Amino acid sequence: MSETLHKRPHILFLFSDTGGGHRSATEAIIEALHIEFGDRVTTEMVDIFKQYAPLPLNRFPKWYPYMVRVPEIWGFGYRLSDGHGRARLITNTFWPYVRRAAHRLIRGHPCDLMVSVHPLAAAPVLKALGKNRPPFVTVVTDMVTVHALWYHRLTDLCLVATDEARRRAMRCGLSSEQVHVVGMPVADRFCQPPGNKSELRQRLGWPQDRPVIILVGGGEGMGPLEATANAIAAANLHTTLVVITGRNHHLKTRLEKQSRDWPIPAYIYGFVREMPDFMRAADILVTKAGPGTISEALNAGLPMVLYSRLPGQEDGNITYVVDEGAGIWAPHSDQIIHALRQWIEHPEQLARAAQACLRQARPDAARKIAHILGAGVIPNTKPDSRAAATQPRKA
Ligand code: UDP
């Protein structure tokens, strides 16, 4: 299996566009691999649902935004399925149904190392791979409250963002050697020095004379984004409001119409590719408690107001941000406005929160992961000292 058609070591990433976080983390790791190792390694991303899952599971990325629109039901399902035994039951139940797809995936993508960046990839793929397989690494992209489905005992190495995620992995039966805390991988541009805010704003066409608030609801424009945008606009604070609706096209159209009547300058975007520039040009982020967005904001030194969360998987993210002073939990409009007003009227408090973000940031996470993966497959590559303890074990 590890003898691939590729001359250079080939790393296969298993992810899916359920939300935006799995893709962002995967792209960040691939970017870091090429920064660190140039073209000594080749990489490939496979969307496990869109490209391989049988009907109707291949529709999961399409359904996901609708499923999470009823967070209480999502949270109920999350809690019901969470737990080591339950995770095993789920994967065993689905195995007859996904077995052929898993085998097809493996045959179609020979590689020297597999990296799972999605909680539903490891179990079927490891089962289909059997004993004679390449090393298998899991990169967990939930930050604190991590579902048991992420943790498969046969994974050679499991890389997580926080100590709490590591403790949880061990409660799910992984050994201490298997699990390492590296932080959440984010694109390199989030981790560069801040640059010139006013130049960025000029390029983006945003006003210079007032603080900029970015409002975002993950890759799918989730949470009560529309109501929150209207509440912020109605508060008529001395700000510019930038709303990013992600892949929620209908919401973008509605907000474009509504924003014509808002009393403050407003800019409505769909899915943006320049999130690092947006975050570095802004002063405050108002966001759903998505792990990807939070980690990016921490690295960008951008204080955040968390206005919603997916019950279960995003619960722990709130305490992670709030306890360190990097952000505020404000699930109701009046709390959001209060938090924004406080920071706008007291810039010294905002500056303290920005410092707290940078203290929490893990700008080396993606490169650390790249070194661990690279050391596993590139001949004569010495893992750097940060990664030395965390090389993947050969299967
Ligand atoms: N994102 C983006 N462009 C957008 C909206 C979101 O690149 O227009 C990215 C965002 O920067 C982050 C990811 O999508 O990397 C969202 O991940 P998160 O874990 O916050 O939420 P999810 O969408 O997975 O629930």
C-alpha cells in the first residue's frame, strides 16, 4: 500500500465541507507542508462525503447547513451519539453500507501517509485498510469538547488543539503516546505580523475613521446572523459593519437589501477567501463559536463576541475564549450591543482583549503538524525539536 505511483512521498487528506473548518485546517496544513518542505512531498484532499459516500450520505455536506439550523436538535443528536461505545456502535452499524465506498477510496488514492481531518473518516477507512497499511494520523479540528467519533484506537497519532481534548482522547481509550497537543492549524497569513491596518482597509474599500466589526457565522452563515446584523445596525454605534454570510446565498441577498436602510456603513459579502486580510483590517469579530474562526481570530489578535454555538461540539470553545479574556459570550442581541459599546468606548479594554488573543494563539500549530507528517514520510528528514516527540508510528 505504501508503494505508490508517486515518486515523492504522497500524503492524502480526508476531509469534508461540512462547515468550513475541516477544509480550512486541511489547507493550512498543506500550506505549511509546502512552506517547510517545498515540492519534496505531494498532497491531495479527498472530500469523503461528496466524492465517495453512497447515496444519500453523499448529500451530507448539502444537508449540514440545514441540520445545524436547529441547534437544539443537533445538540440532542450529538449528546446521544457521544461516547466510546456509542461511537463504535454507530460505525459498526454503518460499515456494511459504506464498506464498498471505503475500499474504492483506498484503491483510488494510494499514498504514503493518510491524515484524517474529519470525525467520520477514521473508522471506515482504517477498517478497509486492514493491517498492511500506511501510517494514519488524525488531526482533530474541534477544540475542546470533542466527540468520541474523532478518537479511533487504531490511529497511529492523534493531534489535538488543547489539553482538554487530549484528556478526552484518553478517556476514549487512546494512549498518552498516541495523543499530542499541537494547537489548531490556521493559514500562515493569520500568523504573520499584523501589517498596516489602514492600507488593508483602503484596499478593501472600508472607512478609516471608525472601528470595523466583522460578523460571521462559520462557512455556512450559521446562527441568528440576520437578526444579529440588524440589531448591531440598529444600535447605530460609531462603527462599520462587515457581514460575511459564507455559503448562505439567500441570506446575502436579504442582507444586501436590508442594509440599504441601515444608519451605519455596511459591507455584505458571501464566502470570502481573504479572511486573514479581513480579520487583520478589523477591530472586533462577532462570531458563532466555531473552532476554526476562533483560532484564526486568536492568531490575528482580534477580540471576539461569541453570539451562538452548536450545542455539544462548540460548548467548550466559549469557556476557552472567555476565561482568558479574549472574548465575551453574548447570546442575546442586547448583550452583543452592550459588549460592542463597552469595547468601542473603552479602547484600552479592547487592547487588553487583543493581547489575550495573542497569548492564547498557537501560530506554530500548522508548521508543527507539517513537521510531524514530513518526518514520517520524507527520507532523511529530521523532525524539528518541537515535533520530535510526535512522529507517526509506522503501522
Ligand atoms: N470561512 C471562510 N470564508 C467565509 C466564511 C468562513 O474562509 O466566507 C472560513 C473561516 O475562516 C474558518 C472556517 O471557514 O476557517 C469556518 O470554520 P469554523 O470552525 O469556525 O466553523 P464551521 O463552518 O466549521 O462550523
